[in-house]
Amino acid sequence: MCIAFPGKILTIDKDNFAVIDISGTQREVSLDIVDEPVTVGDYVICHAGYAIQRIDEEVALEKLSFLRELIDNEIY
Amino acid sequence: MKYIDEYRDPGLVRGLLDAVAIVAAGIDRPVTLMEICGTHTHAIGRYGIRRLLPKNLRLISGPGCPVCVTSIADVDRALYLAGLPDVIFATFGDMLRVPGTDGESLQRLRATGADVRVISSAADAVRFATENPGRQVILMGIGFETTTPTVAAAILSARRRGIENFTVFSVHKTVPQAIGALIDDPEMKIDGFICPGHVSIITGVEAYERIPMAGRAAVITGFEPADVMEGILMILRQIAEGRYEVAIQYARGVKEQGNPRARGVMAEVFEPGDADWRGLGVISGSGLRIRREYEGFDALNRFALPQIHSVEFRGCRCGEILRGVMAPAECHLFMKACTPSNPVGPCMVSSEGTCAAYYKYERSG
């Protein structure tokens, strides 16, 4: 049940609803419970019609390249 | 597909798998890990992860499917509410086929005329209420910390808008108390926990602090194959080094402090209460009931529920399966009397239930 998807914010309306793109599918989600300001273009993790967290792009990229480096150099 | 494809890269997963094999070989004994979350059970089955793991590493499934752990008494109460006249009963789809006493279900009730509607967001139920002012809308409030704030937000929005024909039947539960019960259970021999990624987006690391205190590994893990592999690797390293902590693999979504705003919304509307978990029994403080300030939105307050005599289906072993002490194949009903098209117990009903995941992906063994 705790399934959630990363989606990109396309628009935000005055009632704090956003239209997001999840792998080509557009859905409307409420931004009422995200805990930091989000803007168009941000990625958010969405669950049951609500965005629940902004994805930290910097952290994601940094972690992924670090992981690749460890794997490529067989440091793990 | 950003934030999905990168974590399905076969080269990355293979590299992680090699690393898992090396670390596991260094731990010279059998290791049992539990994935708490049903979404993990599903991912592990879907990507065939179990079959790839070293021989001394065993994954067992835990009580992390909210539909599965809902007690039969609560299922029966939901069925009673859904059958009341002039009621629109709104529920997430997973709940539809869960059998109550005598095999009754929301789906069957709907077929005989009850207005049961499947929603994908709690906000949908509030919309039904505004569209149907002459009727009562009851939302089945089910789920863990990931879902509860969305239901709380729906109640707050109903109050803001002065909507009076909307109530919630809450069977919400919280994960940390259930983990505590698993740790305290002497039958349970778990070396490490694959902690649920999306619950943790809300709770942060604090929810799991009992795990390292009990000398077990804990890693908050995402749901793509590379996430699951890296989570397992991080757990094995904690075990190999004998150094236990709550670590975060799923860092692109989970912050150490979680989502305080969502927790605030949840705490505004709900307060802890005891809850009856299928398989685990009553765990004190593990449920969430609606606070008195919001009792106008509590279905238990609006509608008088009779005493219902609830009876579990005989032979169903969902209880043991939810505690991880029994595997689906060990249940006599599995794949015989109990299949996804004709489920006996909730672990087969929900697509994320342990039995349904094993039936779909791991039948060959």
C-alpha cells in the first residue's frame, strides 16, 4: 500500500494542487503535506494523491555516482 | 524515467550483488533479514532478488501490508458501515476483496447494491461528500505513516470547508510499535531489518532506534532493484562489523528528521491508541484514533456499531506468515484453497501481501 512514485511538477494551482508527470502519465496531487517549498520542475515523491517529499537532486546524483565509482573500482 | 531507470541498471545491480556475495561469505553463519514493507516483498519477487542471493542469506517478509494486518473484527466493522443506508463507502482498492467473517467482502456488498467506491486519494472522498450533500461519505482510513497524513489532511480540508457529511473509519497503524513487538518475540530470529522507504519519508530514522539497541541492523531502503541490493549490502556490513545503526540507503527521499510537517498534520488529527494486528495481536499505542476535537469526523462517533461476532477462517495461517515464522508454501491452503482469484486470507488478497507476491513470482521455489 505504501507505493509511491517520483514525479516532475508541471504546474501548481492556487489551491496548492500540482499536476505532475510520472513517466509520461499526468496526475494531480496535493502539496499540503510536503515540508519544504517546491516549484515547477522539481521532482516529488507522490503517494495516494499527495506529494510527500521533494527529491533532493544533488544528494541523489552524488550518491549514485559515488556508488558507481565503488562498484567500478571493486572497492565494495 | 528519472529516478527510476538509474536504479534498474543491470551493471549496477550486478556489481552490488558481487559485493553482497563477498560480504556474506565473510559472515560465517546463516543470516536472516526481514523486509517489513509489503512493497519491498513485491519488489523482491518482481526482480527475482531472492534467487540471486548467497545461500547463507534468507529474506523473510514482515507485517508491512496494512490490509493484511487489519483484524477480521475491523474488516467486519467496515462491512457493517458500508452496508448502512445512504452511505457512500470510500476505500483504497486493496481493501475491496478482503474477506470478513463468512467470506463477506466490500466487493460482494457492492454487487448487492451498497455504494462502495474505490479511491486513489483521500481527497476523492471529500469530493464525494461535496457532490452528495444528502448522503454520508465514510472513508476507510487504512495504512501506515505514509498514508495517514494524507487522510489527516483530508479531514483538515473537510473541516476548513465546513463539510459535515464526511467521516473516517480509522484502522491506521504505526510501524515502530510493531517492530518493537517483533524484536520482543522470542520466536523471531532476525539479524537485520530492511526498513520501509516510504514510511520513513514521514517518520525519519527515529522510528527504528529500537533495532540497533537490540543489536540488529537497520537500513531504510528504496524500492528499485539497485536500492534493495544496496540496502541488503549495507545491512550485511553492519552485521559483519558488529556495528549497528539506523542507516539510510534511500537518501534521495528520506531525510534523517523525516517530514515534520506531515507528522504535524497527523498528530493534529490523530492520537495513539491500542490496535489489534492480525498475526501480532493487540499492540499498545500502535493504532491511531481520531482526537476528540475532530470527533465530528470519526465514523465510530457518528454511527452506532453493534457487537459483531467475528470469526477467522479456519486453517488460514496469515497470522504466522505476517510474523515471518512461516513461509506461504508451508500453509496448507496456499495455492490450493487459497489463490489470488479466490483468496482465503488477506495475505493473498492484497497484491502486496506475502502470499500474493509468492504466488505471482516465486512459485517454483
